Amino acid sequence: MLENSQALRDPVRVKRSLFAVGICILGGLAAPTHAQSITPVTTLSPQAQVGQQLFFDTNLSASKQMSCATCHDPNNHYAQPTTNTNPVQFGGPSLTAPGFRAVPTLTYKQYTPPYSDSATNPDGVSTNSPGGGFTWDGRADTQAQQVAIPLLSSFEMANTSQAAVVAVVQNASYAALFQAAYGTDVFSNTQTAFTDVGLALQAYQQEDPSFNAFTSKYDYWSTVALSNGKPVNLTAAETRGYTVFNYTGNCFACHYNGPITGGGGALFTDFTYENPGTPRNSKIPANATKILLPTYYDLGLCTAVNPDPINAYLIPHVLPGSASLCGSFKTPTLRNTATRNVFFHNGVFTSLAQVIDFYNTRDTNPGKWYPTVNGVVQKYNDLPTAMKIYVDTTDVPFGLSPGATPFMTAQNEADLLCFLETLTDGYVAGVTPQDPNCVN
């Protein structure tokens, strides 16, 4: 039974206050060096080679038209294609079944720990708080386990069973490669073979450098070793934006870019969960209002089961220990967000500029983001009334009253956007176009 415990909210607040002063402890504006990412992987293991084949195989879907790459486009950093503006995707046997959540990126996941109500914060300083896990609500402990969800979901790849997936692999052109990686008798046990499908996809995501590239302008600026000793400079606007990121906007508090306890760093996430009161997205079919009232709410960490009633048993979601976590979703990495056009778990925003402005003015101008009914702004309208008390109203840039001056100015917002554009992988000095709005 979920309890309305304040104890699990307070550590989050402590964490935020520690971050506010922790920037100085971690070196101010000097970004960390992520040495583990400098040496590229040139050869994939047999397991990862199989995973690569699986990733692009449309036969692994009931429609025979959808692969992992369909939603996680390698040309857009393994997020949904730039030409796709749907907040949720359509899958199923005929590609007509709508999903419930926006597509997350698959990049920079390798250091994500399993979910815990009291996860160790990666900065090694802040108080433990809910964090970790894969998918928007952390229901899968590993990348390998996460694979089962889209493969078996009736509104995604829609395979009817593990055996159906294994049968496709057994008859694929890469079946021999699969056997070489996992044993000649791998197909004799359906459950083992299905598990190995997940492990192969996990190996591919962890070994192929494109999933963890660290090749953004920010990386070349912060780690000279990556740029062959040739310094890359941020523009004046990008530099100001980095200051906004760390201080004025308090983005650093959740999108942590310091070294990670246990290895790695500069991931621009701390794996924790946040409830920013995201506006409801009426474009999601499940959100359609019936009999004047909403009938479906996505409660994030408090989602009791998968939305799919047929295959929910495959990856049961362990409820958190406190109802105060209802409506919280995992903090995504900010890397490569500038190339996306769908944001938050429900895809309600279509530009990064909107996201920044929402954080900055949600409290000072709520009517800009939420509908008004009979003269009353319906704040936090994507949560049941009883759960609106769990929305974060304390962490900067939240906490101000309507009509107050936001923490960030319009110039701050523009500069922050410029900095976030430096987090896009694939930067080549002198070749990658410079945003003309991000120079002076």
C-alpha cells in the first residue's frame, strides 16, 4: 500500500540544495574529463554483432514493418526521427495501435543503475533519492530486460509470445551468428534464447560507440584530449548559457554533468525522478476526455502495471514506497536534445525553447501552459486532483508566485538554448554549422 510519506520528498530537496553549492566543489565551470569514453570501440563482440542485426530487423514485429531503429533512429541519436512529430508512436500488427508515451533516446544509458527508492546519487555527495532503471518509469533493471517491453507490447512490435520472437531469430539470416554467440543449442530453450535476444541488444548498445559517442562541441571544449590537443572554444552566448545551466536555471541539479561514482561522467542526468507538473497532451489518444472527465492518467513511478493488459505480467512494475512519487518520471539526458521535436514523457512540447520557457514561467505565468476553465487556471492538469500536491514547487526555477519575475530573463533562456545545442554529437570543428543566434 502506498503511503503519503513526506520522508521520501525531503531527501530530494536536500539533494537540490547540495547541488546548488556542489558546482563549486566539483570545479565551477570546469567540466569533467570522461577518459573512459576517449578510446572508441572498433570491433564489436559476436554478441554485439547479433544485437546489431536484431536492432534493424523489421521481421521482429508482427507488422513486419517496425524494428528498434524505426522509433530509435540512428540518424537522430537513437531518438525518434526528426521528421516524426507524433507525441506517441503507432504500432501493433497493423501499425494502428497508439502508444502511451514519447520515445526516449537510447544514448548514454550504460551507467544507469537499477531502480531504487533510495538510489545512490552519482555525484557521491547528495542524499540518496529515487533513481535508476530503464524506461520513463524505471520498470526494467537493465537494457537487456527493457527489450522485452517493446517486443511483446501489443501496441509496439506486438509479438504474441517469446516463442514468436525466437522463431523469427531462428529463421533469420543471422541465426548462425546468434548460435556462434550463444551456443549451438541456444534455440532448444525458448526462454533462454529470448533472454539472449535482450542480452545481444544490450551488448550492441554498450559496445557500439554511436550510443555513447561523446563527440559534441561541449566534449571537445571540455576535454582537450578528444580534440587532438586543438582547443575548441564556446562562443560568448554558449558560455553564458553554461553559466545559466549551472546557476541561474539550476539545470545542473538534475542534469548532472560531473564525474559519476563508479566510473563515467558528463551524462547530463543524475538518473533521478522529477514531477514538474507537465501539461496534459490532448493529442495522445489515451488522454481523450470521456463523459467530460479524463479517464486515463499516466502516473509515472506509480503506474501499477504496464498499460498493455495482455503482456503486463512480463515486466511488472514495482511500486515505489511513497505516494509522493506519483507523477514522477526519470530525468533524461540533455545530450542531443537540440535535435529532437518531442519532449517530456507525453511529448507535449515540440521545441527545446518551449521546454526551457515552461520551466522558467510555469509558476509565474501558469495560464500560458495550462487551460483556463471559468476563469481558473487548471494547473498540473495531467494529474488527478489528489496527486497534484506531489508536483515540485520548491526547486529553482520553480517556487515563485504568479506575476513574479522569473529567475531567467529572455536572454538567459536564449543563452541556455545555445549551450544545450553544444551537446549534440557529431561536431566537427570548422565544418558543423554555427547557430548564428548563438555567437555574441
